[in-house]
Amino acid sequence: MDASIDRILSETRTVAVVGISDKPERPSHAVARYLKERGFRIIPVNPLLSEVLGEKAYPSLSDIPGKVDLVDVFRRSEEVPALAEEAVRIGARFFWMQEGVVSEPARDRLERAGISVVMDLCVKKELAKRGR
């Protein structure tokens, strides 16, 4: 799993943060800020927001213009299979379910589509572990 995480983190430039909050105390906001501070392009995905961290927010993955490398998910596990389908449709390369987010059906679907998946881990913690 570590080799797969290393590859994802080294090949990712653009991260769609699904379920991002505009509240600084929320984990999704803190993780997105951390990613942005380390040079990643973040794309907030939340239908209730127009902007987060100075970036235009989009209502869904399908609304994002251009390519997304990594879909980083801060949603309830039961919502993930639909997000996985959307990630396949938009041609995302990688899919990351944050801590506490688990969906075997989504993982299976994504892997069948050739999309590398991480489940139930924090991208910020994994970057920090690697000194990034």
C-alpha cells in the first residue's frame, strides 16, 4: 500500500476536495489548506459554497472544467459509490477516501476502471509522514 500511496502523492497535481467545508476548524478545510500550501492545486467541491481558500467551488465533480488527478472524499461512506461513478466518468486518476470513509463497492468499481484507491486514511498525514 505504501508504494501505491507514494505513486499517488508523487503524480498528483490537482486535487478535487469533495465535501470541503468553509469552516477552518473542519478537517476537510485543514487538509485542503495543507495541500494548497504544499503546491497542489485544490478544487473545492461543495454545492453549498461558491469559494473556499480563494478557489472557485463547484457543485459536483462533473462540473469541474479540466482534468482532476485525485478525488479526495470527505463524505459519508454511503455516498461514496455515486462519487466513484462520477470519478470514473470524469477520468480521475486516483481516488482517496479520508479517515472513517470506507466503501468496498466503490473501491471495487474504481479498481475495475483502473483508478488507484486509498481508503480510510488521511492524505495530510500521509504527506507529513513522507516529509511533505
